[in-house]
Amino acid sequence: MTDTAAEPDVVDVLSSDHQEFLQLIEEIKLSGEAEARRDLADTLISELVRHAVAEEMYVYPAMRKHLPDGDEAIKHDTAEHKELEQTMKKLEAADAADAEFLAIIGELETTLRDHVRDEESDQFPQLRTRIPREELVEMAGKVETAKQLAPTRPHPLAPNNQVFHKLVGPGVGLVDRLRDKLTGRSA
Ligand SMILES: [Fe+2]
Ligand SMILES: [Fe+2]
């Protein structure tokens, strides 16, 4: 297909991920049941880790190449990804029935909103200004492919979660297991 006008570019893909994360957080905060909170949090962790890895693999090189302050922006984003990862690790170990669980969700939301604001108001518009649209559409495809290297944890309302449970499994170590799958550090 030569006409790319209707196809999503990498900014569309990553921005819609951001919306999904914030929506999951709202669902977690509104959920009255510990089990549902746990399921939603595992879905959030699984989506957020793949988003971060895909950005690192395909967006950072483009930022480094095309943005005047690319190195600086990558440094800031890397620090934020680390912070998100630390918070997700607290979340994987936390009991969804404890008040602490929602406090960790709040912490995650704060870092995430900062991440979203920086990318959507600063880096993403710069990418769109400086990189030809065809290339941004191609990057969208690469990001989607990279994200599929680990099994998705379907939304809790989806019919079954067996693939996710078999291949990565929830609980302590989930963040690392997902990252390993996505970066090919383990089979
Ligand atoms: Fe992002
Ligand atoms: Fe990021």
C-alpha cells in the first residue's frame, strides 16, 4: 500500500498505549474487589513493560538521530522507565487486598503521567516534525512486532489468560520475566 494517510504512525500507537494505561489505572482505583485489582494490575504491568521495551528498541535510536536534544531526552526517559519498573516490582509483590496496593498504584500513576506529558507534548511532536511520515508508519509496525515478543495478558474480562500464565506467569519477578522475553534474554 503506497497511501499511508490512514495508517497509524508510531506516535499514534504509543499515545494510544498511554491512554490504555491511564484507563487501566482508573479501573483499578474503581474496582471493589482485590482479585479484579490484581488481574488489572498484571495486565497493566504486562502492557507497560512491552511499551517501554519497544520505545527503547525503536524510538530511542530515532530520537538520538533526529532530535537536537535527543541524548538528553533519552536519559530522562530511561530514568523514568527505571522508576516505573521499580514501582511495578513493588506492585507485583503487593497484596491487592492491602491499602498499600492502591498507594503503589498512585505512585505509578504520578510517574506515568509525567512520562506521558513529556513524550506527548515534547518528543512525539518533534518526531513528527523531523521524520518523514513513511518512516514513522514503518516504526509503528516495528513497535507492534516488538510488543508481541511476550504474551499479552488479556484484559481480565477476556475469555482466558492461559497463554500468559503459562509463558510468564504473574507474581514476583513478572517484570523481569516479561523484559527477558521481549529482549530475547531467555527462551
Ligand atoms: Fe511512552
Ligand atoms: Fe518512555
